[in-house]
Amino acid sequence: MIDSGKRTALVTGASSGMGKAIAKRLISDGYKVFAAARRVEKMDDLARMGATPLRMDISNEVEIRAAVETILAQTGGVDVLVNNAGFGLYGPVEEIGVDEARYQFEVNVFGPARLTQMLLPAMRKKGAGTIVNITSMGGKIYTLLGAWYHATKHALEGWSDSLRLELAPFGIRVVVVEPGLIETGFGGVVADGLLKRSGGGPYAKVTQAVANSTRQAYGHGRGTDPVVIAGIVSRAVASRKPRTRYVSGKYAKPMIMIRKWFGDRLFDRVITSQMG
């Protein structure tokens, strides 16, 4: 039986970090929240708050379809879709296999795109809805050894802009959120993957430098709390006319500004100067 009496939201990557913070905020805002992630057991706290946890690997078509069918059966669709799931693949382009690079795109671009495709018919029928794509300041800038990660975030930015134009006639808004350095597990995952893949060989020196810099930046209270991003999502979906982009979090605004106004060469120096 379809329950259409409450606004409904789906948040992906909700087992930790920004996704979990966004899910909690939308629950407190009065939404019926579907919280999706690979690790359902990590969302027990959300379930206790009233969310419906869904097991969904964003790179798995079967699991995406099953989650969408559950949502459609219970609520007829969502009012808000937050595409938050993603990860960072860092390493020298020469040493990252094409299969790994494809998987980075599957998780960060094609998975969210497929999920969006499946949920759009119900949004169009309703003539309303908000899609929030969590990209990164990395969708506007670049960092050392982050070629594949930044490629996906730049792709998601361009995809979102075109989608915004396509869906405007149907009353559906598309919002991009570009977080900066957020206190999540991102840094540890990136550093561990770097050292495992390229700790030796021709790129060993730069790999060690990037891994050390990443570890120093994350996990020491130096970044922005994920609840800040959750607040931005909350305000965006509540607004009658949200911005097309929200930039927030440590380093995001200054880094994007330097890249935009001072050019590639200066930005190159800013990035390499951080490697010690």
C-alpha cells in the first residue's frame, strides 16, 4: 500500500559521514527517509530514528532496481533524491588499471545517473522534486594523483548542469553541493589505497608525500563537520528557489577561487607546495 502522506527522501551512501548526517537532518525535518548503503548494519541508528535502511551498492544495477522498487511500492516515489555515495581513487594514472578507473566512474557517475533515471518518471508525474548531487570542490579543481577521482567529479558537475535544464520544465530542481575538506573517513581510505598501489616504483616519492599530506589533513578535527553539509542540503530542499550550487567546507571557497581567477600555473604551485 502506497503511503503518500509524508514527504519522502532517498539518501545514498548513508552508512557514514555526510550521507548519515544528511539522512539524520532530513528525518528531523519531517521526511520519510530511505537510507541506502552497502552496509545496512551501519544504519541501525538511522532505523531507530525512523528511517528505512536499504541495502544498495550504487554500482550494482540489480540492487539499485530492487531499492527503487521498494520505494515506489511504499511511497510512489521520492520528493528528494540525494546522490551522495562515492569514493576517491587516487594514484598515478600509469599505475591505475582501467578496470579500477571504470569502477570509479561506476560509483561516482553511472550509479547515481542510473538511480536518477529510475526515479525520474514518478517525479515527472508529480511535477515536483529536488535532486541534490554531492560532488566536491574536486569537481572544480584538481590535486596531485587524483586524475580519475577528479574526472568523475568534473563529469558529475557537467551532468548535473545539463540535467537541471532538462528537468526545469517538469518542476524538478537539480542542486549541486561542493564540499571542501570534511571530517569523514575519506582521507584514510585514500592514503591507504595510495600506499598499497604505488608505495614503491617510479612514483613512490610523490605517493608518500600525497599520502602523508592526506593523513595530516583528515581525522584531526581540522576539517568541517558533516552536519554543516547536512544543513545546506536541508536549506536547499526547503527553498522555493535554491541556488544551482552550494560551496561549503574547509578550503572549498578559496581553492575554487584561486583556480578560477589566478589560472593553472599558480594553482599548480599551490598544490605542489603542500607536498613538502
